[in-house]
Amino acid sequence: MILNRFDHYQSDVGQWGVGFELLRDGAFSANEVSLCLALLAKRREHFGDGVFALDGGANIGVHSVEWAKAMDGWGKVLAVEAQERIFYALCGNLAINNCFNAKALHAALGETEGQIPVPTLDYLSHASFGSLELKKRSMNEPVGQPVSYTDLNTNMVRLLHIDGMSLDRLDFLKLDVEGMEEEVLRGASASIGQHRPILLVERIKSNGQALEAFFAHHGYRSFMTGMNYLAIHPSDPSLASIRKS
């Protein structure tokens, strides 16, 4: 894997960074990756070949690479990443792992289509780059270096909504978009209603009640697993596997 050795933030309560964890452990979120692979296999079992997974907030592609390798011959991956320098590493990791069934997009996901200013970090100084929030809030999570949201320190990046992609199939949607999860889900409402994909949505920076309300509105059953919500529609036979675990 191509990674940035400066991808590391240490505070009084812990250490973060995809690059840091890969260098320290040789893996990143191994349990979460294994869960995703099992769920993708279930979608193939119940709905056949042609499984399509969307990795929203793909970072350097830990999930995307593993998914693509596992689904070689029977599934495809679309990886979306908003930070330009991290996007380059994502593309490199898909290439050096021969993930010919995966495609990467340099874009941010949201509720509408347009552009969004993305803060520019110093990638030669320590920070948890994947923790960057694209939107300024009253209390943004520290990443390990100052983050400026002024025009002089941002780059305009494409903003896409999933419904605008007109996907023929969507089996699995993972969202790790640093507080924009609700917006992305709203921009995917039609696709979720049509395809009823399995959803894995990070919850630590979003309104949990709002996420649960969204899942319920679309008829989904939701479960908390680690830092994420796992949501599966009752019409999906994969749900039976969750009930047994």
C-alpha cells in the first residue's frame, strides 16, 4: 500500500491515522474490512454476480482494494475521495494491486451536485489526514495541525450526489465522510429506495437520531457496530445472517 508516513495524530486520549495504523499493525480496521467482505459475499449469494460497492470517503483505499480483490470476477468497486493528494495514493493502490474491477473518483459526496471547497493540509507534517472535515463547524475534530477554511487555503472539488449517478445496481454503500453522512444519504434516497443496498455509515460525527430516523423512514433495520451503523433492509436475505451473529 502507498501511504503517507506523516499520517499520524497523537493526543492525550489516543493515536489516529490510517498510515500510522498500517505501519504499526500491518492492517487498518481489520474487523470492519472482514465484515464488509462477508456482507459483499452475502449479496452475491442472494443476488448473483455483478455486485456493486461504493466506498464513500475511500481515503487511500484500504477497503476498496480488499473489496476489489475479493470480488475479482464477480463485482465492482467505485471509490470516492475528496482530498487530492490522498486520491493520488488511492489510485496508486488500486493500480499496484491490479484492481481492474475498481474505479476511483476525485470528488466529494453530498446532497446535491456542484462544487465544494476542500481545505488544503500540509501533507509533509503530522496529521490524521482522513479525519479532515470538509465543512467548518463550531467544534471540528482536531487533526493534528491547523485547518483553514478560508478561500486562500481551499481547493474547489466536484460535489456529487449518488442519485445523480443513475446506478444500475448498488449492493453496498460505505460512508466515512467526516460528518457529512446525513447529507450523502439524503442525496442517495432514490438509489437506496430502488436498490436497497446494505449501508455501513460512520456515526461518530453525525446525529445518531437523524441517521436512525433516515434508516427507519426507508424501512431499514439498523445496528451499531463499532463506530458505524450497519443498516439492512428486511427484504434482503442477508439480514438473517446478522440476526444469527
